[in-house]
Amino acid sequence: PGVFKLILLTRDEDVKKEISEIYDVASISTFENYIDSIVAIRNVCAHGGVLFDFNLRDSISKGPALTVSSNNK
């Protein structure tokens, strides 16, 4: 399985907490929600699906604010 699946299948909550904190996500359930969303979107793209009418099973949880730079150096 992929890295995301290994994280989801990990039973040790301390390991999950440590991984989620690396990405500044305090809640394990929110982090798992992000992983599920990323995997679902990746699968649509990888298998020729169309994203404009794609619906996720669960809504994406609100998380930390991300700063996106348009500076391409």
C-alpha cells in the first residue's frame, strides 16, 4: 500500500499524532480526513476522471491556514 494507506492503517495513535503534527494538524481525525481527500482526488486524476463534477464522500475539514506564494524562482 501507499504511504497514505500505511498512515491510516497504523494503530498506534501516538505515531499518527506525531505525523499529523509534522504537518501542523493537531487533530488526528482531521489529518485522516485530509489523507482520505488527497487519495480520492489522486485516484480520480490517475484514472482519467473529471474533477469538475467530483464529489468527496466527506467534506474536507477546516485546518491550518496555508500561505501560497506566486513567486516562481
